[in-house]
Amino acid sequence: MTRLKSNRLSHETYSPLTPTGKISKQVKQYKLNDKQFKYTHTYQVALITIKGVKHHNVEVKIDWEPLVIKQKSYTVLRINLSKNGRSIFDQPMLLITNKEVKTAKDASQIYYAYLLRAKIEVVFRFLKQNLGWEDFQVRDFNSIKNLLAIAFFLVGYFPELEEELKKHHLALKLCKLAKSKGKITIHFLLEGLKILTHHQMVEQWMKENDIQPDEIQELVRMLTGIETS
């Protein structure tokens, strides 16, 4: 499954009108965003959270049709979210998949699967950028499993658990560690988790190299010129 650019052209062609109203000899292709699809399905969602903003009573419209590219079969889907008759995004989402879509349920599941993949990508980006995914610095296998489980859990279920997490003392402390100024968000939870993991790595490094806390303080003083307590 892949997301397409909004200006992607379809295989369907047309001849535009000239300024004088005549049919041009030039043949153009419709954009996927502009053409009429063979199948369509519309349903209502009570609540959708987009970039931290909650949208109630959202209409989801999914258009789809089969497409053959170099003798291989695909399905193109166009998804538009609207509220009170107005689109939430400037452009619809375009997806292409090699899975056969026969029913409206199939189309909805493709869209839902893409949304889940987006959540997974958030975790992968977090692990790669902050914790060294490609060269994992946490060597203990159980620690790696726990870290992955926590990260996936937070990203996957944060919307459902947001109100409960706002009252949980560990979530509050984790966000406070990331200097959240009282905010409980997925960003600050992951940032706090990152800091906590780095602290664990430093403690392990000190233990393995028999380094004492006063040696760390001396090192910090030498590098920054600031006395530590």
C-alpha cells in the first residue's frame, strides 16, 4: 500500500475546449482528484482526532476503482473527510494497493490499515532518531522488548487512554521530565521515555566502567565550567 501525490494522473483522458469553445486536438489525462470513480461509499464517524484536534460527526467518503499498470492489477482509493459539508483537508488522500477491493468494507479496511501504518511509522521514527534504531544502544534484550512495547502502546492507544493518562502519576512524571509544563501529550510521553532510557544507558555505562558519580561531576565541571551538586 502506497500513498500517491495529489497531482497524480489517471489513465482516463479527455479533450479540453479551446478559448473559442471548440474541442481541442490535444488529449489530456484527468487527475485522480478530479475524475469520477467507479465505486463510492460514505459513512459517518462520531469522533476523529487529527494532529491533536478533535472533529465530531465526520463524514468519510471513499471512492475506488481497479487500475492496471504494466499488466499488474491494483486498486486506487480516494478518501475525503468532511464536516458540515466542508472538507477538512485541502486535498483528498490517494492510496494505491495491490489488494483486490470488492466491497465497501474492503475499501474501509484498506484506509484503516493505512492509518495504523502511520502510527507504526511514528514509533519507528522515534526509535531511529532518538534511540539509535539502526545501531541500538540499549543492549539488554528485555529492555529493548519493553521499550518497543511501551512505545507502540502509547502511540496506538493514546487517544483512547488520554483522559486516564492525564491522571496517572507515572505519566505526569514522564511528561514533567520532558519539561511539558503540565501538558500530557504523546510527544512529551515519548520525549520523557527517551530521557529515561538515556539515563538508564548512562547508569549501565558507569557500572560497566566502574565510574563513580563524583567522577561524572568532575567531568561536567571541566566541560562546562559549572559546579555540580
